[in-house]
Amino acid sequence: MRRTFFFVSFFLVFVLFSVPFAFTDETSDQSSSGPIIRSLALPPLSPSSPPSAGTTPQLPPLGGVESTPGVSLPSIGGEPPVSQPPASGPVLPGVTTPAPAPIPVQPPVVAPTVQWKQFDLGQNFGFDPLIKGVVEYPANWSVYVDTFNRSITFSEDQGGTVAFTAFLATQSNIQNAEALAQQIESLLAQMIQNLVILNQEFKSDPGVAKTGMSLTSGRVILQGNYQGKTFTFLLQPYVLYIPVGGMSYHSALLCQAPQEIFQEKLQTYFNRLITSFEATAK
């Protein structure tokens, strides 16, 4: 049961705006300025432009086929065509055309070396027996802990431009991951301009269904504008629903970074953070 509960061990419903994160180099509960998504409580937005729609590909103009200089087209009947000299001039005997210069090969991009540090969930959330395990996070990132709202954020910078937030175990009556995702998206839309869903998928665990319960999870990619920049968000909701009594345990993981560096941060940091949190359920 512990594995099943922790898969959905992240909190986000109505108290997400109430208490600010506490900031320390490790874990303290003193008030401090934090990341953009800090219990989903963002500073006021500044006007910004909608996400770039990209450049529309230009098609070649319609019309006749232009002949290539130096190449004659076949004739319809009669004598074969006479080849014309190339536009660059006649080919002289004994003179060879120099080979084109080789294209320089770019060296492979070496991924940065990341030092990882451990964070004990049980030590910081000992009041809740469902929140246990040790997770890894980048050693040079800041840690923001909100014990009241059962959430924790790891931030690459003090402003929280690049951040990973885990909302830990909370009991509610939400029935599936899609419903939880819609609630979080509604809250994000109040703070992020022009928020749109780029992709989403949801699934259920058939093994848990045999027990009479329902375990659903999701993966949602969103994009929106914040203070003049386009941000990409990765949201992963989890919900364990118990029909008897109509109760559930739900949670969520939320990654954020500017659009142009999101994939880099996903590969370098976010994927390992997600794996680390999910591994505590094994």
C-alpha cells in the first residue's frame, strides 16, 4: 500500500496559495522569496506577447520548370540535343576542378557534470507517515520546503526560473489524474498568460484496478508567457481513488523552464528528479 499511496503523494488543491515556502540551503521554514511556481503563488505578471507561432514555411512559386545551366533537356524526336557548356565556362584539357573544402565537423556536446545531493523526505515531513524516502537533487540548487502545504521545490536560481516542485501526499475526493490536472491548469492560467496545452496523456494501472481501487497518472506539456518570456511546463499528476468512502490520495510533479532551454533542463535535471521521487515507492 505504501508504494501505491506514494505514487500519488503530492498536494495541490485549495491551500496552494496560503503559506509561502521556507528557504534555506537545506530545509528551514523561514520566509523568503522563491521560484516562480511557489505553491502556485506568483508575483504579478507583466504584459507579454503570446507564444511564438513559428515561421510559416515558404513554398516555391508555381510555374514552369527552369532549366539548369549546362544541362540540355531531351528533345521530342529528331536529332539528340547538343550539350551546352556550363555557365561557368568551358572545361580545359589538363585542368582539374579543385575539390570542395571539407565541412568542419563539430565536436560532440559534452553534458555538464552534475553533483547530486540527497534529501530525506521523512526527516522533513515526519508528521505524515505516507511521506517517506530519500530523493536526489542537484547539490547547487536551493531547497524550499512548505510543510503546511506538503510541498517542496528545488530551484536552480533564486528567482525560480528553472524549478522542480513536488506536491506530496494529500487526501481528497478527486477521482482521477485528468481531473487533478484540470484543477492545476486552471490555477496556472491565472498566473501564466496565454497558457496552452501542447500535449497530454493519461493512463490507469490495471493491477490496482483488480483491488477495486483506481490508480491514474498523467503527463501534460504546457506553454505560456511570464514576464515577457515563453515558459514550458511539464505536469505529472497522480491520483489513487478508493470508491469505498469516495476518498482519494493525490499528488503532482511540476517542472518549469524557459522554452529555449527546457529540453536541456529536462535531460540534465528533471528526468532524474522525477525518477528519484518515483523510486521511493519501490
